[in-house]
Amino acid sequence: MEAIAYSEGVRVYCPIFGRFSFFNSPYPSHRNCSAVDVYPGAGFGCEAPSPVEGEVIAIRAVRCPEGRGFEASTFDYVILLRSLENPERWIKVLHVKPLVHVGDIVKVVRL
């Protein structure tokens, strides 16, 4: 994993053979420069490593925005983490089916 962003005491990581994008998304947080998409490089359906270190505070299934001319899922997942680096900051992880539970601590796996 390699650090790709740092803001307010929180580092965001991406797998070395993964990809990331700050702007390639229809979600408003990308237009406001407050989000990053991390693509682990393992393909869809594989486990995604955590891009931050934090405590799982909440997990929710939410409705997706309507597709832009293509078939899309009607719901998505949001995992809310409290940063271990800066407990004043919370991070939303979207588009990942959770394998974690509220109260779990997630760490960035550095090889």
C-alpha cells in the first residue's frame, strides 16, 4: 500500500498495483474535491483492503443515485470509520460490501 493523499492528519492508501481517481465519479463529494476512488486492482468481487486506519462506527445499506443511461444497482453500502490517526475525522467508505462489523478496527496492510 502506498499513501496517495493526506488531509487533516489522515492518510489515504492505495495498493501499489491498484489505481485511484479524485474526479472520475458522479458523486458530489468528488466535485467538491473531498473524495477519492481507490481501485485495488484485484477485480470486482475480491476483498478490498482498507484505504485508511479506523474504527468501524456504522454500516448502512443506502439507495444509489439513478444510473446515467446504464443498468446499475439500486443500493450501495456505506462504512463509516473514525480515523485512528486523527479521531476528530470520520471517513466514509462506499461501494464495498462489508466484511467488517461495528466496533472492528481496520488497519492498512503494508507489505
